[in-house]
Amino acid sequence: MRYDSEIKKTFEKVAIGVLKILGYEIVEVRPLPIEMQIGKLVADFLAIVKLKDGTEFILHIEFQTKNDPDMPKRMLRYFSVIISRHDLPVLQIVIYLGKEGVRMGNGIDMNFQGTSISYRYQIVDIKTIEAEKFLESDAPDVYLLAILGRTEDISEVIRKIISRLRESFEKREISKHDLLEYINRLGVFGNLRDIREDLRKEVEKTVIDIDITKTWLYQEGLEKGMKEGLEKGIQKGIQKGRKEGIKEGLRRGLKEALLYDIRFKFGKVSLSIKKRIMQIDDIEKLRFLKRLVLKARTLKEFEEKFKSINHR
């Protein structure tokens, strides 16, 4: 599902990052092919890992966001393929990202008339690990997981993550594209812990030079503004007819979305600008102003251009 795919984009950094947090002193990682060629069996992460003391083993990691009652059988299938191809010890870990408690089994025990098996693997529940442990990492792919870790102050954790992303961006350690990816990934993770609104508040406080139309914040704001505006407009326009009501809804939706754009990109909206925007009835002008927000480098530049357009 989507949450898993967000982790899998950089699975090696995440997998090794979590392993280091668990106390493994890793000095070398050699990724292995993840295609098992048995049905549709594809591992999330598979590699030969070498530790500081010289120990080598096969590391197999699967990421889960929901409890899967068939997980032990799945892991055993992976295990049987891995040991048939490699003469090294195997360490298997299921990294659980879900909000609910872990209810999956971590092994299989069976003994029937001389045929028996006793099989185990580890399950690591991210929310049982201190958020600060993830924040100690230098890799954004890892410290973003702090939002899923254990903490008594999620707002502070979010502030630290956003602050580090902004610093990395300003120092050109990460690109604008990377920054967008990380902000969107935080949004996905936020849904796993029902902290989307806390996350929104902290991200909106940070002025970052990015294309806000490509973030989940913009999309949600746009949808909310358009929905609320459309509902209000339709209600208001009932007496004028449905067609006029829809137009009024579109106008209101565009105004709400425009104000949201300005607040997100520049951090605030002056009372005078807000008043003028609410007085605009020209739908095309509202759409033009939305494009103007994206092109303006500063709030002052936008306000100057807006005033000149508004006085034409």
C-alpha cells in the first residue's frame, strides 16, 4: 500500500538506519536481488551485511503497516528461498509501521508424526522506539521516521524534522525535488498516527521556496477551499438558480484556495490584500492571481503586482 511504498523508495537507508538504532555496528552492505522467482515473491530489502566484528549474514526486511495473520507463512517462504541460495546465517525482521498494536505472530511451531518445525523472526514495532533515536541520524530518510516513534511531544518532534529539512535545503544538501518528496512523505506518515493537523501547522509555519502545488498541503487546502466555497455558493445561489450557485461556489473556492496559497508560501496574508481578494468576482482574475503567487519570489513582490493588476 501507499505507506509501504513511501518507505521502499529509499529502503536501504531506512533498513540500515533502523538496524543501527537496534545496536548493530554495520560496516558494509551488499544488496542482493530481491526477486525470488517463486510466484510473485519479492522481498522489500535483501542484502549481505558485514558487522564491525567481522560477522556476515543475510539481512531480509519486510515493511508492514497492517497486521497480517499470514505473515509467518510469508516470512517462512522467503526464508526457505534465501537459505537455499546462500551459505550464511539469515536475520529476518518485519518493521511494523502501523498505529495499532502488533497482533501478528512471529513464527511457526509444528510437530506432526515426526515432521516438525520451529521457526522465528523478529518484529520491530516502530512506535516502541524513542523518536529521538531516529533524530540522531544524519539521513533524512531515517530521521523522518521519528514522526512514527515514541514521544510525549509530537509537535516538538515535527518541529525538529521540519527544521532539519529546511537547514539541509538551505545548505543545498538536498534538492528542491528531494524536499518536496520528504514533505509529502511526512504527510503520508502523518496519516498513520492521526497527526496530520499537527503536521500541517508546523509545515505552514516554515517558508520554503518550493512549488506548493506539488505538496499534499496544497492539494488538501485547495480541495477544502473549493468544497467549502462550492457548498456555500450553492446554498447562496439556490434562489438564483443552480448554475449561478455553482459559479458563486467556484468563486468562493478560488478565493479560499488563493488565500491558502499566499499563507503557505509567504507565511501570512495582510488584511488589505485579503479584503481585496474577497471583493474580486472575476473567476479568470482569481485564477491568474493563483499563478502569480507561484511565480512571485517574495510577499512584497506579489503584493506590488497584485495592487497594479487590481487597479487596472
